[in-house]
Amino acid sequence: MVHRALIGGALAALAVSPATSGAAVVDILRAAAAVPGIGGLQQRYDAGRAAEESLRPLRAPGACGRALLLGRAAARRARESVEWLDHDPPRPDRGARALRLARGAAAALDLNACRGQTPRRIDPPPVPRPSLPVGADGPVSARRRNDAALAAQLQRISGGASIYVLDLTTGRRAGVAADRVRPAASTVKIGVMAAILRRYGARGSARFRHDVAAIGGWSSNAAAVRLVASLGGTAPIERAMYALGARRSAYAGTYAIGSAPALPRKRTTARDLGQMLATIHAAAIGDSSARSRSGLTRAAAGVLLDALLRSDRRGANRPLGAAALAGRPAAIKNGWLTGIRHTAVVLYTPAPRVVVVMTEGVSFAASDRIASRVHALVRRWP
């Protein structure tokens, strides 16, 4: 409780005057570095991120500049000490090293060097734009036409999976059990990313940029929890998912570092995941209808799509059908729990197509084989 109170007081001071509250930053970092155990990891992450964003834009000459640099290093290490445990599998050795570095930097930090100075503020980082191959930003069809022949082929290889495929250029689609509601695992974190970008826009959400990238990159639980708290709860997330086209999805409860989400409370379907990705892609390339429906500006949708395009394809975040995706640009969101594996993709070659595969009760190897067969069919789809 001492750590929580100290962090809370320091955060309150930062909120009042981030440019002049050096003591508050030091309090945050030292308290964050001292937070013990699994139960304090989210506090440490939140404190590290708050200090990071407070110090990130500040620059000054001389001793003050060196102190600010050390503060940024301490904040980054405090955040990294949690992120190494937030990965699956966790890396406690690297987390412990980052925590030692955070504690050392926080102990040495003295922002009194900045007294009497007003550090200048630099502009926020530029808004990232998704890197799409030539032709991927062509017109998106608003029409949806069922492809019965492909659906029959998918049915034969489905193995009990839910599958949804959508060609974004022609509007042709096919699915197997596409509307079956399944545990969502981390796939509905798409809604968290969308909600923060709907509320703050591309530039206004700069202070959350790392968290959005962490969710897209390795499905960070710590980042998702921070964004949900910033949104004031889960209601904005469910509104964002609905605006993106999800009709049977729900986001309730929370995630925690080192634990699984409550199964019955987060749910989605293959069609919902596919429709959300399709809307994000369309908004990111400037489709006015998608921008209006989703509440995302083109730039905000681009930030979201860019985060998904940078998804780490290694380790537990390896997508189903990874071999078929090798060397090909794709926006990817995965979700997994014991016995559950889902991958939703916008694949950009040979043409922009959404592919969603959701499996339960089978091994990763079996799920991967199903997804690989789906991608093989989609690649031959005329």
C-alpha cells in the first residue's frame, strides 16, 4: 500500500505540472522500482510509462539535460522489467536485469539540476503510416457476396475450426462456423486499440503509442490494462468493436500479467474479427464510409493497422499458418489460451484478403495445419 500511495501521489503531482515536478518523477521511479512481486507488476508498468511520457518530450542543456536522460532511462527500464515478464514465455532473467538497472538509475537520479530552468518541449513523434505493398490501397468493395464453392472446400478441411475469408477488393466471402461464438482470448484487444484511437485520434494518442504498439506487437496484457484504465472501463471498447462491425463480441473483465482472461466474459466470432480488420484496413486507406462507421480518422486507423503489421511472429505470438505468411506483409492479431488458438489476418499479397481461423480443443500443430490449408486455398482463390 505504501508503494501504491506513493505512486498515486506522484502521478497526481505530474498531472498538475509535468514540466516542473522533478521530485514527483523521482518518487514514481523509485517507488516503481521497489514494487515487489507479481501483484505489483501492473503498478510498476503504469508508473514507468507515466514517467516515460512525462520526460519523453523534455530537453535541456548541461546537467539538467543529463538528468532528464537518466530519468528517461530509469523509466524505460522500469517498464521493460515488466514487459519481459509480460511476454509468453516470460523472460525473468531479462526482467530482473532491467529492474536492477531501473533501481540503479532511479537511485542516482537528481532532478534538482533542473531547478530554475524550464526544459523545452519537443514535438511528439510523427504519426506512423502503415507500410503497404503497391496496390494494397485500392478500392474496397462495400458489397458482400457469398462464395459457395470456397465455403464447401473450407468445410472439408475445417477440422471443427471457425473460418472466415473475405476478399476486400471484390467483397466475396466464405466461412465455416463463422458466427459461432468462441472464447476470444486476446483477439478482442483490437477493440482496446481502436477505442483509445477513437477517443484521442492519431496525434492526441501519442502518449499511448507505445501501449498500442505493444498490444499489436506481442499482445501485451500490461498495455491493455493501462489503456482500459485510461478509457475508464470496458464500455468504450465494446462500442468501438460494434462500430468496427462486430455484432456478437464482448469485452468484460480484465487481463493480468501471468494469468489468463476469464473465458466466458470475452468472446467473439470469426466473422466479427474479420469484419473489424476489414473496417480498419478500409479506414486506413481513406475509405470515407469506413471512417464514418468506425469513428477512426484515416491517420488513427493507420496507427492501428501499422501496429498489427508489426506483429512479432515468433514464440507464443507465432500466427497459425506462419509458413504460408512468411515473407508476406500481413496485419495480424493472435489470441491463445490452453487448448485455444486464434489468428486473424489481413494478408496483402496477391490481393488484400482477410483470413480468420479459430480453433479449440486441438493442439497447436493441428491448428497450424488447418490454417495452412486455408491459406493454400485462399492463395489459389481466383
